[in-house]
Amino acid sequence: MKKTVLVCAVLCMALLCLCGSALAADTEIQVTPVSANVQVTQDTKNGDPVFKVTKATGVESGQLYLVMIQEGTDAAEKPKPTKENLCYINVEPATASSITLEAYPKELTAGSTYIVYLSDYAENGAAKGVATITVSAGSGGGDAKIVYGDVNGDGKVRSWDATVLACYLAGQDEFQDINEQNADCDGNGKVRSWDLTILYCYLAGQDEFAQLPDNPHTGS
């Protein structure tokens, strides 16, 4: 049972690590504890939010713990993870009388609420809600700023944007909701494969693509 759950968690992590967790600058994240025995705090790493889940009592060395972040509003509800609502999952063994797990959720959505679950396999794998994460909607308002290359509209330009654009151009249904203005990397009013080439070259640091929008092959 433990081995099966561990393998599943590793596979989920392989998928989730492709995503980044980035929010606009005007959003705020609030962590509200639910369990008195588990502490959940927020930190940042490389500009992205990371949540530290610490259990300091009732921990045995070698015991497996699963941490999971899932979109939802009621920490008392039993988790029902799906591809749509699961933001993070990982399993780690305790190495001492306490354990701290770091959770790096995939992209969080402004205006949404998430539940942090912790599962102790000595308790038959029952996942318990230990904290809620509330992401503010931000101030909004005004005209949206064009950030060329920021295909998913999270305020940053990075490799995940190139992945999203590639899937969009390939016609994959789950990647059709993109920011087309930002994806138009050559600024010609169209989103096409050349925009993806520009974005790849920009991310690779090639000098001739050091600034977006850019179209050194004008008219192509």
C-alpha cells in the first residue's frame, strides 16, 4: 500500500513540476492554520511561493508523510484530488521526531482558496486538512499591460510559457486559453510557430532575440 501510494505521488510530482506557481504583484496570500499540531508557513523561492508544513509531535523516524495542496474551501471535507484541482503532492519519510515538508504548488489562481492536507500512514493514510491558503483577487482595473512571451498571463516569461504556446499551436484543447497578445512575440498581430521560435531563442539567451517583441525575419 505504501509503495503504491509513493509511486503515484512521484508520478504526480513529475507532472506538477512542469508548472510554475506565479501570481501578479498585486495579489496577496494568506495562510490560516486549521490544526493545532501542524504549522504551515509561507516563504518564497525564486520569486514563487513555497509552503512549509511542520509536524513536531507524534512523529516516528522512517514514517511516511504525504503533503497535498488542493483547490477547495472546506478543510473538513475529505480530499478528492483531480487533474483540475490538485496543485501539489509529495511523499517523504520522517528522519527524526519532527518533519518539515516543503510544498511548491503549481500555478495558483488569484481569487481562489486552497487546502493543505497532511496524511500520516500510521493513521491509515487519512488525509487531514491542516491549513487554508487564500489568494486575493488583486486590485485589477485599468488596461492590461502586454508582456510579450508571458503566454499564460502570470506576469513572468519562462520555459513554461514556451510549453504552453507549443501545446496551443498543436491544438491541444486544455491549452487554448492563452493570452494571445502576449504570445504574439514578433508583434505582427498573429500567433504562429515563428512566435514560438522567437520565445525559445529569447529564453535561450540568444543575442539577436534579447528583447521582445522581436522579428529579425521581417515578412516571414
